[in-house]
Amino acid sequence: MGDESSTPEVKKPGWFYRNTGNIVNGIILAPFICIFATLIYLADQDVKDTQKKVDAAFNGPELTLKELAQYQGYYAKIQFFRVDLYDRVLELSQSYGDKNPVYVHVSEDVWSCFGGLGSQNQIDVVDLERRIAPRIKEREEAQKERERKDKEHQEALERIRRGESPVDPKSETANSERSEK
């Protein structure tokens, strides 16, 4: 059994001495952390500002080709960084690095003429009109066909309600069914 009073007592260094390295590192890193946080804040504000403009364009009126002609030669982009995407909203800018782009809501026909997400096309209203005209014509023809079929359907329902044959003897479908027999 040793005498405990024989060993000299070693004094431990103080808190500041033990943590000097951590304190110095914190002082050095603090400005960098502040700068990084400021950059994130500014980027977030820019995204929020862009989102507000996109929302306003989406809720605004649709531009027709005639109204879109004022942006002839502008670059159209359909994907925006960290912004909720809406169909039929274009970002129009005069050059690739333009700081003040315009956001517009376009018709479905115009929207379909622009490439996939991330593409950036220069607007040519004449080309758009050439590409849109057949789509509009096809849609009008399809609408007329739907209306014709709905009308025939309603007429057939009326004949059934009156107790007649559902097929109109004057219609083309009735004549084609008779010729097949």
C-alpha cells in the first residue's frame, strides 16, 4: 500500500487552454458560414421572385400568336430552376443571360411547338403559325365529328324513347348494315 501523499498532484490545464484550437477554428469559420448562409438566402429570394412571376403569368391571360409576335426573336425557355413548373408558361429573354426575362402564358398549341424540358428555342412567329395551323384544323375537325356523333346518339335515344328502331333508316350506318346482310 503506497502512501498517497507521496505522489505530487498534477494540475490539469484550464478550459480555455484545452479548447483553444476549437475557439480559433470557430473564429476562422464564422465569416465563411455567414457568407454561405447569405448566398443561400439570396438564391432563395431569387427563386421566390421567379415563382411569383410564373404564378402571375399562369393566372394571366393567354397570349395569342398575334400578341406573341411582339416577342419575335426572343429566346423561350420552359424550365426554371427550383420553380414549380406550369404547363404553357414560357420564360422569354432577349439573350441567353438576360437578367429581366418576361414570363407569359401561351395557348396549348403554341406550347406544343416548343421542345422538351430544358430546351431553349428562339421564337419565330411565322414558323409557329405554320406548325400550329394543321393542329387547329385537326382539332376543329375532331370537334365537328364529336358533335355529329353526339347528335346521332341523341337522335337514336329519342327514337328508342318513341319505341322505334334505334337505327335511323335514312342514316349511312343503317344502309351499310342492310347491304352487309
